[in-house]
Amino acid sequence: MFRYSRRAFLAFTKPFSSSSQNPSFTLNYLIQNLAFSPETASKISTKLHLHNSQKPDSVLAFFKSHGFSNSHLSTIIKTCPILLTYDPYKTILPKLNFLRQKGASTSDLIDIITKNPRFLYLSLQNSIIPYYDLVKRFLLSDESTLASLKSRVCVIYSKTPSQNIQFLIQNGVPESKVAILYRNWNIVLTQNPPVFEKVVMELIQLGFNPKTTFFIVALRAKIMKPIWETKIDVYKKWGWSEQDIVAAFLRHPWCMMASVDKIEAVMKFFVDHIGWDSLALAKRPILIMMSLEKRVIPRTFVLKYLESKGLAKDKWITPFMVSEDVFLKKFVNCFEEEASYLLKLYEEKKDVSHNV
């Protein structure tokens, strides 16, 4: 329980009373039972009018009996104070039981409800069950469906996912690809349908095959318009034309998923340090997503050493593209006299990009 000065407390409250005629009853209750500050309690009381302690006491006792702590309760009631007026056994328990039947643990329930208490506002029959069944249709298991619900429970409030899903399927997107959206980027499915449909059609017209994962990645990248436009500007700053950007996007749409900082860092390294033309990256946009610290920089040191000894045989793009085993085989271990030094150099330069 938090402590407040007597003056601050009295400014917002009067002696505690269970009478509905006392206008300070709600304030007193929120401060004494949920540790709210007088200021917070005052704001909440504009949305909540308690007549007595019977219902709110039963709600708090109910939550505590299901493993919720005082901290959890403060978070829940601050967001959804009207829950204190509910009959917990009629309106809350059936929703918890439904999730338990699907395999949710006590910690899962606490996680879901605390992250978004508005879940408890929803109708079990008209909202929660239909949504759950929709998600499970694509994620296939209760375990995956609950994981999706925990990661972004607020998606349940949108009425648009089913409409957007239907549009995807009508345009050739397999259910297995829709599942990728639910697992990783379910916020995409809550976008305004006209905007969503426009982006889908733009991607198809660009040449993306809706049956592929590339299409799903491209959809995720392009639907966030402000971020998309910022990245377009960054690539243009490094000399790419709009045609170059489109071509790179089609080759490897993940290049538009990289953060602005990552794009800048990769461009700076390849152009300023190695001396490449930035358009070489437009032709191999997969390089944008590679780790500078774990792959690009260590391999660059090896390649520069080989070049200084006249031992470099391949163009530099290949060494960055191959797997770790292939790189060590073709660019380290095959040079018997140099192998020990090259391996040491390679290992030393991992995670030390500040040395470049």
C-alpha cells in the first residue's frame, strides 16, 4: 500500500463509508483497496460509481483466488475500472474457464488479462469463441493459438481480420501463409480493409506470387506506410532509383524489413569501407539483412588478407553469400600455410566491428 500525505489524501477523500450517498466512497475504495494515488483514483472515479463494497470486494477476491497479485489488480482496474461492478462468476469466470479448457495455465491467464483487461469485456459466445476458432483454423493447435493470443491479445477487438483473411484467400494466398501472419505479424490483419486490399493488389501487380512467403513478407513491409516511405528515402539517399528499389524488393523483400539504422550501417560499410557501388547491393539485397558483426566484417578481414597475398580467387559477393562451413572450407582451410592465421583472424574479428 502506498503512502500519501494527509493533506493530499484529504483533498480527494472523506472518511470511508459504504453508503452510496457519500460521493467520496469510490475514491476511498480505490485508494484503500488498490493503492491508487488520490489523483489516479479521482480520474478513475469519473468513469466508475460504486454504491457499496460488496461487488468490488467480490471481484478483487475472485481475481486473487485465481492467482492475480495486488499489482496485477491495480493494472487491470486502472485500465478497466468497470470490472469492479461485474458479477465475476457470471461474466469473468466463464471466459477464464474457456481458456483453461484450451490448455491455458494460470500464468497464461494472468498474462493475457493483465496485458489487455478489455478481453473481459467481450462476449464469450459472440467474440471470444469465434475469434479463437478463426485463429486456430490457421495455427492448427491450441498451444499456438494461445501463444498468439498472449503476444497480441488486442487483435481480438478488431472485426477486420476475417474480412482481410477472406480477401487473401480469394486472391490465392494459402492458409499456411496466412498462418505466418498470425504467428509473426497479426497486426497486419487488423489494418483497414480498403488499405489492406489496395496493398495486396499492388504487390500482385508488382509481380509477387501470393502463394509464397515472399508475398507475406512484402505485405508486412509495405503495409506500414510511414516506415516504408522512410526506408525508400534512405535507399534513394544512397543512390538507388525507384526502379532499383522495386527490383531489390522483388528479389528479397526482407530488405524493406530491415531497420533504418541497419540499412544505413550496411550501406556505409559496403560503400565507404569496402568501396562497392551501392547498386551492387540492389542486385544482392539479401546482403542488407546479413549480420555485419558475425558475418560481413569478419569475412571482409579474411578476404582482404587473401587479396593482399594474391590468394583471392572469387568475386567478393560469393564469400558473403555462402554458409559458414563453405566459407571456412573455400576461404580459410584450403590454404594450408595460411589456415591457422586466417582462422584466428576470422574468430577475432567476430563481434568487434568497432575495429573496422
